[in-house]
Amino acid sequence: MERLRQFAQGNLLRVAAADIVVAIPLMVVSDYLTEIAEVTLQRVQSNAWRDLQKKHGRPGDLGDMDTGFAVIGYGKLGGIELGYSSDLDLVFLHGSANFNAVTDGRRSVANDLFYARMGQRVIHMLTTRMPSGLLYEADMRLRPNGNSGQLVASLNTFEKYQLNDAWTWEHQALVRARAVAGDPVVKARFAALRHKILCLQRDPEKLLADVSSMRQKMRASLDRSDAGNFHIKQGTGGLVDIEFMVQYAVLRWAHEYPDLTEWTDNARLLERLSEHRLLAQGAADQLWSAYQVFRAVVHRHSLQEAGSMVPIERLAEERAMVSDIWETVMGSAAG
């Protein structure tokens, strides 16, 4: 566990050094930070499997699956947009469908219990404070039923929840979700399920109302902007407004343009929306330009531990542009 922290922190320092001297562009910074997290998660998952299999044996009735366990990255991890201080938004899934299946070791346990302990072990390895600190903070609130739900859900349970019980904001979150570690079969099944959910045809008016309502709630709760300062992420015309427009557009039109589900990052999603002319001419380029400016400031502030606020006069042009596009997209999209 200590070596994992040294690996992650050492490579993060290398990225930061290259970033500060402008040896690598903004998007490569996020690519590298995301890859460090993915490699770390793959090793953590592998170590957890090794420990649990040694103790309980291999889960039964897995068919063509290897471990039957996968780690799904949401948010900035899923969107390949990690920053220096980003938490990891994670969901754990397993592919076991036989409720009676048990492991084959001498200390045999039910498959469900084995995978629950796998999830606990992964979180323990990520979040335990060692001499060199934490590996990553892990946020599990996006799993089915949130903090009250099972730590590790089966793929079948996850599918039923997404189809029957998930809120619109949970489908928004799915736009930025992708499998980052674990069993290839489970990862492929998750990708197919994600595609299926995102391509559902939705009521445009209800979708628009749901997305707008959630944005208002987030802004009321999280926006710390005031007369003299602007919150880069949650302020009006900020980062989250861009992300919500992209998520809205994917959910609105993926049933007509299934290739909108191919990517999880805002750069390529905006490019794809532009290709299909689902945004006003030039809007995608403007949003991407503003997004890069905002993200660059967030990276710098993160390195300096300076928070997410900037003076109100800063970034005024970008904020106004994003606000204008928000009014165009979210004001007329239902029609």
C-alpha cells in the first residue's frame, strides 16, 4: 500500500512539473492524471482479488468470466478529466447471476459476500492513511440507491435499477461513466448496458425540466459566488453549466445518433455534437474553448491550494458566452 502511494504521488509530481513549465498541454495533463489513477486502480483491484481468493477461493459459476468484478469510473475519472486533487467517483459491479453460488475455498462464502468484501478491500487500500498519506479519496455515492445501496451490485441489479428506478441525474452521470479496471467480460457488459440506457428515447420536455431543475439545485447548494468573486465550477456560466449542456444533449439525441455514447470526455462529445449539428453553429467550439480556459485555472488553483474562486472581473467573456449558449440550448431544446 505504501509503494502504491509512492507510485501515484511520484508520477503526479512529474506531471505537475511538466505542466508548470508548459511542457505538456492541458488535455495531456488530465490524460496522464487519469492514467495514473487507472493503473493504480488496476493494481489495487488485482491485489484485493489475490487476497480474497487466497482466503475464500474463487467465486463459483462464473462461466467465461475471470474475476467477475469490475470498477466503473464516473465523473472526472470516467470523463478522462482528472485534476490534481480530484476524488475518484466509483461504482463496483459483479457479473455473478447465480444467487446460490459460493466460492470454492475451504472458507467458502456466498459470491455476493465475496464481492462485498472485494469492494471493502479496494476502498481500504485506496483510503487508509499511510506514512505517505492517502492514495485517493473514493466517492461511492453514485452506486444504485446511493449510500443506502449495496457496495457492490450485480450487473442484473444495476440494469434493473437504471431502467426502472434511476433519476434523470443518474443517467446524466452515466454519460461520463466507463469501466476502468477488472474483468473484461463484466467491463464489456457494462459498456453495452450503458449504451442501451443512454439510447433510450426520452420525453424532451421532461428531460429539459429535470436537467434544468438539477442544475438549479446544485447551484443553490454549491455555488459560492458573491459580488466580488466567481466560482469557476458552480457559478453561472461556469464549468458545470457546460457539462450539463453536453449531458442534456447526449440524453436528448442519443436514440437518433447512437455514436454519441462512444465517448465519455467533453472534448469528443462536443466534437460529435457539432458533427451532427445538434448545437448552433460554432457553439461547440466556443464551449470547448471556454472549458479549456476554466480547466486550466482549476489546475493552477489546485496546485496552489487556492480553491475554486476567482475575482468577478476575471473570465467575464467566457462566462457570458457560456450563459448565452445555455439560454439558447436549454431554452429552446425542448422544441
